[in-house]
Amino acid sequence: MLDNWLYIGLFIIAAILIPAVAVILPRWVAPRKPNAIKQETYECGMETVGDAWVQFKVQYYIFALVFLIFDIETVFLFPWAVAYDKLPMFAVMEGVIFIAILLAGLMYAWRKGALEWA
């Protein structure tokens, strides 16, 4: 029984160490020679004129996140819709409940004004 937990522990240690090494190792071996040209803002090969920092409204990010969430949930619904005629009634009801939860989330986002662009 403990052998199974040993493997899980090893996987957790590996899951922590591998990204940590990938982040820390370049800091040790990468050359550091900063100069004025490297510190300039670079965008699309064109030199920037004026202040390059522009603040966007948070509303745009929320709109993008709502789109992303519903887009991913559409991917989850596609296999269910393809096999709809072969599914037992339990699976059909689970899909209906899932769609109802999606509609509730959509109504919540709509009432909060997350879908308003301007």
C-alpha cells in the first residue's frame, strides 16, 4: 500500500523540481550584459514613439475570459452531442444539467454587465 504513495510522492517531487530547475538554471548560466538598446521597448520591429505603456480596461479581459470559458465548455459538449443518440438517459440528463449550469453562468455574466463591450 505504501508503494503506491511512494510513486505519488516521487511524482509530486518531480513536478516541483523540473519547473524549478527550468526557471532557476537559466538565471545561473545566462549571460547578463544589459545596455540601453536591450532595455528599450520593442514592438513589431518599429521604434516606439512616446510612452509605450497603455492601460486597457479590465472589462476587455473579463470579456475574453468569459469567451474562453464558454469556448472550452463547447469543446466538452461536442463529444456528448456526437454520441447523443447512443447515450443512456442518465448521461443525457447530465448533459442537460451541464447546459443548465452554463446558462446560469451566462445569465450571471449578462446581469453583471460582463458582456457589454463599451
